[in-house]
Amino acid sequence: EAGVTQSPTHLIKTRGQQATLRCSPISGHTSVYWYQQALGLGLQFLLWYDEGEERNRGNFPPRFSGRQFPNYSSELNVNALELEDSALYLCASSRTSGQVGEQYFGPGTRLTVT
Amino acid sequence: DQQVKQNSPSLSVQEGRISILNCDYTNSMFDYFLWYKKYPAEGPTFLISISSIKDKNEDGRFTVFLNKSAKHLSLHIVPSQPGDSAVYFCAASVGGSNYKLTFGKGTLLTVNP
């Protein structure tokens, strides 16, 4: 069974630009979650999508947005990039939605903003 | 406000001995707890979980203990192996529509041969 995949592996952008990160969940998983891991911090919850809808959102500004496609893959968009957006962005998926269950993580996208 | 705390940034143990990683939480609404292991350049990997209705869950060399009154959980690894060297994250969640994981900052475990 293929795991969660993310692309690109690394992304370098300039302050003020937009970044788009992509995630494909494990087959059969309908929920996708996005997390940010900035240097020195733990994983911070960003967004949760299930069945194409945004279900929950962490304490991040509106310039962090995303969507989930009919095939359950997801995209995270970060607009008006700031230097502090430099971080590892992790995507996770799970089989169940709204119920307790493990989340399976992808390898992450390392975003660097210069 | 950090709701899940791992107060030890690092832990070093000898191969074959027990590793004990600790985690404290402040939100009494948390009803499910998980431990993840993370190697460099990889995403976190689910290790073991425990529901708030239990106080212990065991899976091979890994055992998680939950003390709800103290809002404390711990992960025991016995015996520790060099391949266990990784960052361990404690995570907690509240079920239902607010389902999301709240992570601690992690503890770097080093198992010395």
C-alpha cells in the first residue's frame, strides 16, 4: 500500500510570493490534515479536509488556505509569503473522519522563504 | 498556550535498558493520546495510542501508560535498541468534529550501543 505522498520535496520562494504544496493520501483515506513544523516548535495543526470540505482550522492567518479534490488529494496554498513561513509542512491522512484514529504522515515539503 | 508538553528535549539510554518518555497535558477534554516516532527527513510514524478509558496499552516492546488524574502519560520502550533513536512526539486529540492532533515539541531519544 502506497503511503502519503507530498510534492515538491523542497520549495524556495521569495517573500511576497505564493506557494502551492500538494498531498496525495493513502488509498481509501478521505481525511487530509496539514501541519506546520517550524524550527524549534512542534507540529502545529493547520487545516483538516474531509470529503472535499474544510472541517477545522488551526490558529493561522487566512493567507493559509487549501482545498481537497474529488480524488481526496489536497493542496495547501500560502499567499503573501513571509520569512517566518519557512518550515516543514506535513500532510497526513486518515481512514475515518470525525472519529479517533491514527493519522499517517507524508515526508513533508520543506518551504524556504528568502 | 501549550496544551501538550514534553519537558525533556532529549534522553540518552543504553541499549537493552528501558527508555521512558514523558508527556503532560492541560486540556481535560483530550480523550485520545498517541505517540509518533520521527526519523530525520521523514514524516512522523504512528507508534501506539491509548484511549482515555484505559490506563495502559501494550504493543510489543512499547507500552503507553495514562494517568488521567495527573494528566500525564508515558511511553516505555523495553528493551531499547539503537534503531529506536529518533524524535518521539506525544499527541492528543478530542474526538468529533474538532478532531485534530495537538502535538508536544518532541523528545530526542538516543540509544547507545
